[in-house]
Amino acid sequence: MNRNRRRILQGGSALAAVALAGPGMAAGRTTSARVPDVHIELRAILDEVTLRPGKPTAVWRYMGRLIAGDAAALQMEGGTYLGPNIRLSRGQRVRIELSNELPEATTIHWHGLHVPDDMDGHPRHAVAPGGRYIYEFTVLNRAGTYWYHAHPHGRTGAQVYRGLAGVLLVSDDEESTLALPRGGYDLPLVLQDRTFDADQQLVYPASDESNAMMNRGGMHGGAMMSQRAMADMMARMMGVLGDELLVNGRLSKDLEVLPRAYRLRMVNGANTRTFKLAWSDGSPLTVIGTDGGLLDRPQEREYLMLAPAERVDLWVDFGRWAPGAQPVLRSLEFDGGMTMGGARLPDGSRFDVLKFAVLRGDRSAAREPPQRLAHLPGAQPQSAINAGVPKVFDLTMRMMAWGISGRSFNMLQASPEETVKLGTHEIWEFRNEGQGSMMGMVMAHSMHIHGVQFRVLKRQVANSFAAAYRTVSAGLVDEGWKDTVLVMPGERVQVLVGFVDYPGLFLYHCHMLEHEDAGLMRNYLVQA
């Protein structure tokens, strides 16, 4: 890989650009001389999986093979479209070879991991059909629940919907000293929603007819759009909601548990849907970790908001229920979710997520989580070079296109406001106040910053949105390190971001994937 591709070009528009390797050069940088601790091959393939009675469902998925390393590093499961669970340790050198056997280009983003810019899955490093790419990096992150998924520009929503995602768990020495549930009592649970047709095939909005219509001049250019094409266009712009819930790439079924403590690693892998999680009997939820790993101490919530791409680790003692009990994890009603697209299960509606069946068994395991989980110093906003004057990023829709501060995605551009200095901290403020929105509609957004983790400093909501906000505010968990944050309609959210690991061009965007694909994504540039 030509390392000069990072040089900065200054144009008349004062926008920074990064030179791009040609399509025939889609391969990672030269591998290091160090033998990796973990070496994995991931093939992105077309496959079929039986998810419902009847015909198997066509999916796109990752098939994994462990080339070198501990056998626990790669765990394949049957009956699911999700990729293998990857388990790594902090400090390990990792090499993952992607082989693209799909009919279109793809990349892999290691969501939440701190990796060099050419290892991050940026769409400028898209791998063409038949191509290969070597991702190699050292695991810098704290122990925590991370994940990986496809990230090509304009096709992230479709590829993830078809199955290109998986869980990535990191452990470290600090976590290993704690009395936390392990092995079969440490369960990743990926929440997604999908729609199936009568032939058991996944239904995702088509774009060909709507694109053709728009190319002919749109609804006012003399062409008529079919009702289906209009619905597809709106869903691809506003977000795709499925009408059936899947957990770990399977239709949700009862999960048998023993009367002891479990660690439930909840991952919102849905394209658009936000969950408001609560126990059916009103029991509190005990949170021990979020996006960036363990909190300093457990937190309790009556309910818990989980936006697309957010993760939360729950401590659950199933022994508090009698053998034979069937506690249900539900998603409750809330205001401010995505309301368009004609979904039979609208965002913010009430439904069951997962039913647990409590068996008889030993009660000797710890029932309460450790009261001290991790050393986690408080946020230091005064460390920011712009303390008191945050950089403002407005989440906008103009001329039927999403954008950030009025700009949509450009593969190679980062504006001066999006250029930062390596080794510094800044305060960023995301504003979701409906600038340029059609018909005054404001939608929630799930904002993700690549290559870093941040601390949430402050939330403020406009009075006109206060009533809707009260239906979610008690379920926000802003403690600890985050890489994704829910920004509700009418809200301003300030985060403290440290650009301390690598220089280069990274993404920040809404993780409601159709919003991202439709332009609500930009680059930021870290200069050494």
C-alpha cells in the first residue's frame, strides 16, 4: 500500500482530501514482520440459512477460519446469518484476511476499536468482488463488547440487513480479576429486526425504480412513481424497520437459564430501530458496561434506551425469580422514534424481545455484581482545546438529502471544522433541531465517531420536545466510555473526544444505516 496516500491536498474550496489507492490496489498495508497472535480468515459469501419454516433464507454472511491463535478466538454458531464471535485480548496483534465473494464491493468496520485509518473499513478502501484485504492491528481497547460489520458507501444498510455483522469481545487483565460471569453465563445478544416475504426471503427496499424516477426529473418531472417505489424510497431515506425480531440472527425463542448470575451483552445491531428495554415485572436493570467497556460501578435503571450500534452489558441474577418463572425482556413505548416507512411494528412501539425460562439449579454463584468494576476517571472537559466553545455539528436534511451542517458525504473531504490535531481533545456538540427538515419533522439519530471513544458531557432539549423526551430520558446511560450516542429530536448533546491514537481520515455518522447511506456521514481528519 502506498503510504503517500495520506498526503493532504489543499484545494480552492479549503477542503482537505486524502489521495486514494486505485481499485486494483484494495489490499491492506504490508503486513508486519511480527507474527500475529491471532490470524483469521473471513469470507464474505452468499449463503442460505433456515430461519423460518419452509424455504431457507438467502443471506450474505461472514464465514470464519482460524489460521493461528487460541481456539476460543473464533466461535462459529449454526442456524444464524451472523458472522462468528471473535474474542481477543488487549495487546494482541491481530491479522484478519477478508475475501470478498459477494457480487459487489464491501469493507469491514471494527466498530469501537481504535485502529489505523486504513484498517478501519473506510469505504475508500472498498474491496471489489473477488478481491482480498488484510486488516492488521494491535488491540488497544479496554475489555468490552464491540462488533464488526460491512461499511461500503451507500450499501451499508443493505449489506448489514442481509447479514454482514458479528460480535467482537475484548478481554484484559483488569476485567479478569473481577468475579464476573464467564463461559456459558456470558452471553452476547444481538438485537435486529427483519421483514420476510411469503417465500421466507428478507425484504429490503429496492432502489432501481426510485433511482430511475429521480433521474427522469422526480415527481414533478412528468414521471409517475408507483406506491411501492415511493414506500421504498422513503424507507431508504428515513430508515428500515422490520416486523419480526431476531436475536443472534435467529427468530427470538425462549432462552433457558439457571438460577444464577449472567452477563448479558446487549448489542443493537438493527438498521434503524431503537429499543427501550425493561423487565416485564418492573424489576430494575443493572448496567455494568457500555460501548467502551465496564463502568466504574454498577448503575440501575427502570428501563434502558439502546440506539442502533450501542452496546450495554447487564448483570442479571436469574435466581431472583423462582424456578419455572418466565421473565420477559421487553421494549416499551416511547415518543420520538422513526414513524415513517409503513412498518407493521413502528419504532417506539411495545413488543417482547426475549423470554427467559428459569430452570432449577445451584444458587452458589455470586448474586450481586462487584461494586467496584473498573478504574474510570471522570471526564475532564477542561482538557479540550476548545473548552467552553464546542464545535457544532447540525444534523440536517435539505432538498431531501441528509447531511451534517448542510454537507453530505464526500469520500475524500474533511472541512477545516472537521480537521483536528493528533494528541488533542475537543468538545463536539451534535444538534438535532430539524434544520431544513421537510414538514418540520425531526428524527432521532444515533451518532457514531470512528477511531475514538468519548465521554458524554451534557444534554439539552428544546421545550417543544420536552414531553417526548421525558419518555426516554431516564433510560439513557451516559456514564463510561462511548463511541455511539443517541441524539433525540430537539436535543443538543456535547461529547468530549480525544484524538490520541492515530492520524488519518476517519468517519463520523448516524448509525441509523439508511440515514448514513443517504448522506448523514462525513469524514474528519486527524493531522499529526
